[in-house]
Amino acid sequence: MASSRLDPNPPLSTLIFPVAGIAFYGVVTALGLGKSFSGTAADLAVAIGLVPVLFGAVFAAVHHAEMIAHRTGEPFGTLVLTMAVTVMEVALIASALLADEPNPTLARDTIFAVVMIVVNGLVGLCILLGGLKHREQSFRVTGANAYLAVLIPLAALSLVLPNHTFTAPGGAYSTSQLAYVAAATLAIYASFLYTQTIRNREYFAVVIDDDEAADKAHTPSNRATMISSVFLILALAAVILMSKTFTAAVEFSLDRLAAPKALAGVIVALLILLPEFTAAIKAARADKMQKSLNLALGSACATIGLTIPAVAVVSVLYGARLELGLDEKDTVILLVTVAVALLTFGTGRTNILYGLIHLVLFATYGFLILAP
């Protein structure tokens, strides 16, 4: 998860957007809007107002989670950050699963988009920009291998295996299978979290410069932590409340544009991952590839490792159909991505070639969404 320079006085925007999000939901609900979209002027106004408020609430939630994480330290700090992101993602996916016209593939599309955006898009961009500036960059192979050891089975259990089971048709798991996969996914991520934060921290260690050392030495006060706790809850509440309107607006827009439904998963993934992008790219340009990989791959592991169990619970409790299996085209892209990632992270050094290859794979993923 991202770790930014912390200020004991939080930016005003991180205090405004959580409240604005809740107020926006209240006004829209009072006017009877946001439940469905039909292209009216009122719908357009809701959509235009929703986007900046929702994005602001997401960034505010991540900021306040970082403040609390800085205060609590590890391993609780990582848990605070991952849980905050997971709550937001699950709210968006659950709103689509439980809508009047449910979208049973949004979880699959979002998880696949997370893997493609992080492993090909973000990592490729970090390696390319870092390589252009520093020629070659190094990182800890043990740490990178740990991330891949988690991502590969999580992606396989979530996105590939459902197509090869027989109890439930159409790339879906039966209830018992879904419960098992949720438990297995959670066990894998819990093992990784224990390794990363307690047992083998040295696998992921980052060289800390003077500014970061000074930043770590400053612990937020009790007052600052309490303020962040309150506004984190408000920000998460705002995201949860606005999630149904957001997914309805996205799906209506895609229908009107005759765009592929898979783009909805890309939009949700970008919304959740955006707070990590700037920090990961900045670290790569500062010749801190290990930190960049920790931010990027750590986000992917947390997103998948906690989202699948949470969405599985929603699916079982409410009887919502959950289609997880990828089609053959996307399965091939996933397998190629895994193979290239194993080579990229196998030597402990990167250069622009690896970055360009990952970016081409990301472009291929995006192109085939638009031209399947």
C-alpha cells in the first residue's frame, strides 16, 4: 500500500470529500435519483457530480488509513490499509451483484483488470521510467518471488479453475466450491501477510533515505489519529453509499456507448488502484524499485486475497450468481503475463526491455477488450 509523506494536519480535501460524499448521497436519495439511469438531464447531473466526489472520498480513505497505519505500526498498519481498500472494492462489486439487473461478471472483470493493470501496466511503466533514468535497477528476488507465489495461485483459483469444474455451469463455482476457494484464498493471503510483516520482513526491505527516516520518526498524535479514524469511517461510508449509484452510472454509460461490459471492471479497478500509482512511479524514478514493487504487487495481492472471500460471502448470503471463469482469450493473456513476470523478476535486475514487454501485454489486454 502507498506510503506518502505524512502531515499531522491532514489536507482539507481529505476532510471535505467524506462529508461531501455522504451529503451527496443524501441529496440524491431525497430527490429520488441515482437508483437507475435513463439519460435525463437529472441523471447527467448526478453522474457529473458523483465522479469527483467518489474519487475524492477514495483518496481521503487511503490517506486516513495511512495516518492510522503510521500510528499503529506493523502488522496492524498493513491490515488497516488493506481492509480500507477491500471495503471499497467489495462495496462496488456487491452493488452490481445485488442490483435490480445484476452483473455477475463484475467481480471477475475487476480482479482480472487488477492483475493486468498492476503486473503489466503499472509494473511495466515503473520499470520503463526507472530504466530510462537509471539504465538498470535492482530489487530483492526473494520478495518478488513471494509476491508471484501469492498472485499466481490466487489468479488461478479465482479466474481459471471455475472453467474446469462440473458442479456449476458457466464459469461459476457451486456453493461448497466457492466456500472452499474463499477459505483457500484467505489462507494464502494470511500466510503472505504474516511473512511480509512479521516472519521475513527482510525479503521486502527498502533502503530508507533521510527524508523517509525523518517521516517515520514522526508518529501522528492521538488527536491526529482520532481525527483520521473518524474521517476514515466517514470516507468508507461515503464510498459504500455511493457505490450503487456509481455502478449504475457506469453500466448505463457503457450500454449507451455500446462498449464492452468488461470495461466496468477496468473502471472499478482503476478507482481502487489510483492512490498507489503515483507513489509506485515516484519510487521507481527515485531508483527504489523494491519499494515500487512492494506498492504495486502488494496492492494486487491484497485486492484479490481479500476481495474473493468477501464477495463469496455476499454471493452465498444473498444467492447472487457469481461468474469467475475467464474466457479462452483472457486465459491466454493471463498465462503469458505469468510467464513473462517470472522472467522479469527472476534475476533481481530490470531494464527498459522488460518494461516495454509488460506495457505491450497491457496494451494487448486493452485492445482485446475493445476488439474481442
